[in-house]
Amino acid sequence: MTDYIVRATAGNHQVRIFAATTRNLVETARQAHGTSPVATAALGRLLTAGAMMGSMQKGEDDKLTLKIQCDGPIGGLLVTADGKADVKGYVNHPEVMLPPNPYGKLDVGGALGSGVLSVIKDMGLKDPYVGQTQLVSGEIAEDLTYYFAASEQVNSSVALGVLMEKDNTVKQAGGFIIQLMPFTEEAVIEKLEENLKKIPSVTTMLQGGDTPETMLEKLTEGMDLEILDKIPTRFYCDCCKEKVEKVIVSLGRKEIQDMIDEEKPIEVNCHFCNKNYEFSVDELRDLLKSANKD
């Protein structure tokens, strides 16, 4: 199944909902970064949330960044997404291994520990919007639910899940975000809460054959669901050698000359997709000429 996000409303437009299936993009991230199962689960949850939150933005070129700084062994995560729901990201320590939590699940909360969640929205204005909250559990879905309420004053329910195969590839991944409008009636809230209590986890639903559409039907049972659109989502990094060249030029003439004096090729790594770009000494000399022109 191709990864995609469904955007919808329910309860006579009093509730807006996003539901996603993201197995392929999380598996792509796992392969790119060689993440352990717990790191895959943590990054996969944040990538899924980033894709859905990216799709909330008005402009396709608007950028959203989700940054977690934490004291747990994973060391932190960073995810960026755009309005087309293209998403990319990485964890600081992809190799981290932990025993299961008391419920027998991957211990994402233990991997993150205490810390801060930052949400940065760059909408092409002079300054980006930055919202920041403390991690409440490290499980990411709960942390985002708290962020929406505390920083954006939007009552929300966030669910995210990543299920691994025995060979540590990704079996299922997805999530949903439910948000109440300020004018939501009490009866609609009660019905939504009733539905949320009845449904199983996201990965259980996906593993049982549910799609984002059928997940939405279960979430909004008895609430006149209206599906607005369906958009593809993917793990996509827009790095290229030309962009890396600009970064090297921006280091300045002295830094580039020092690299040339080493008389060895250099390798530059993209944090987001783990791709390496090699520059020969002759290429560095060409870049030094460009720096001199600047």
C-alpha cells in the first residue's frame, strides 16, 4: 500500500481529523539510518506526526520542523516536513538498544527520557513561529497532544504507532490527529471520547486491514464523517551535490584552503538521508575560486 494521509471533518465541521499510513516512509528512514527497533519506532512516530502536521500548512513551500532535545540514550530527534507532506528526519543515536517496557512494547519513552519538544513553522514571514513544551512521557503522541493544548490552545488527540517485523523491518506504521474547533458542542466531544475508548491501537487497526479511511470511520462513528482529500506522503530528502557545494563555499576561504592543504578528498554526510558526497582536491580548488569571487 502506498503511504498517504486522509484529511477529513466530522460533527458538522466541529472536528478536523488527519489519518495516515506510513509504513514505506518509516522503512525508508530505517534503511537510510540503520536504526535499531526502538530508534525506528521513535523516528517513525515523529515522521508520521510531521507528515500529518506538514499537511496542515497552507502553502506547499511552508516548512515545519519537529525537534526533540532529550537526556535519554537516543540523544534527540529532528524531523522536517513541507506542505506536500514530504518528510525527512534523523535520530542522534540510531544504534540505541533498550529492553522492552513493562507492557512488552518498544521503550520509546525510556529512549527519550526527559526533554523539550519544539515545533518550528516557517511560513515565509520574517520570523518563524516557535512553540515549545516539556516532554510529558517521551512516547511522542502524548507529547504532541500536550503541545497542541499548551502551545496552540487546540484540544487534540494524537495517536502514533510503529510495528516491527521479527527481522527488524517495519511491518506497519501510521497515526491520526483529531482536533476540536473552539465551538465544538459537548455532545460531539462526548461521542468522540466514547469512540476513542472503543478503538484499538493504530498498528492493531492497520495490521487488521484498516486503512486511514476506515480508521476515520471508527473514530467518527455516528458523527457524519466528511472526507476532504487524500494526499501522498513519503520520506524525501532534497539534498544534492550543488547544495553541499554552497555549504562548503559558505565556510570561507581559510577553511577550504585548509582542506586542500590536507591533499585528501573530503566526504560530507547529509544528516537527513545519510547520503555521502565526496569532493576531490581539484573540486575543492574550484570551490575556493568560487569563494574568492564572493
